Amino acid sequence: MNSAFTFFILISGISAGVILFQSFIVASSIFKVLPEENAGLLLRNLFPKFFLFLAALALVGLAIGLVNGLKFFPLVFLQLLNFIFFVVCYSLIPATNRARDQENKKTFGILHTVSVLLTLLALIFNLSLVFLI
């Protein structure tokens, strides 16, 4: 296995780990420990960084694939999808926050669900990488 494949595995592993840690440990712990108003403020600070970090990881993976001319298309495509998903999630944040502030539960629910589903798909894609190699 060459170093480019090793980097793909590492990037996908880090991405999956960050998604699991942030979504299931950090976010749920914050709501258990902090009052809702403070929890919301903290999460509004963390999630943009979360999505930007994951988009940056995907961009690095994409660059590694393109620079090394990987013939293994699913790996490069996986990183492209990750990048697109996380940029979309990041771009939804202002509208999601606005809907929450305006107590527009329907719009908030839709935007939050889209963000969660894209993150979940990215998690599944990154975990499935092992089966593609």
C-alpha cells in the first residue's frame, strides 16, 4: 500500500472519529451540563469550526488524490463528496440559527435534518473506506 492510500485511510479515520466525538459525545454532553441558552451559544461556536475542519480534511484528501494521480476513483470521489457535504453544512448554519432564533420550528427542523443527514452520510462514507481498499 503506498503512502497516498495510507493518507486516505488516515484522513477518513480522523474524519469519522471527529464526527463521532463531536456529534455523540461533545454535543450531547453540553446539553446535559449547561443550561439550554448557554449550550446553544457554545454549540453555535463549535459547529462552524467542526464543519470547516472536516471540509479542510476532505480538501487535503482530495489534493493528495489529485497530486498522486490515484487511479482509485472511489477514494477521490469520497473526499469530493465529504468536501461538498461539509461546505453545505457550514453554509446552512446562519439560516439554521436564524430559524431557531425566530422560533420557526419547521424551517429549523428541515435545515438541521439536512445537516445531520449529510454528516451521517459522510460518516458512513468514511467508515466504508476500509471496504473500498
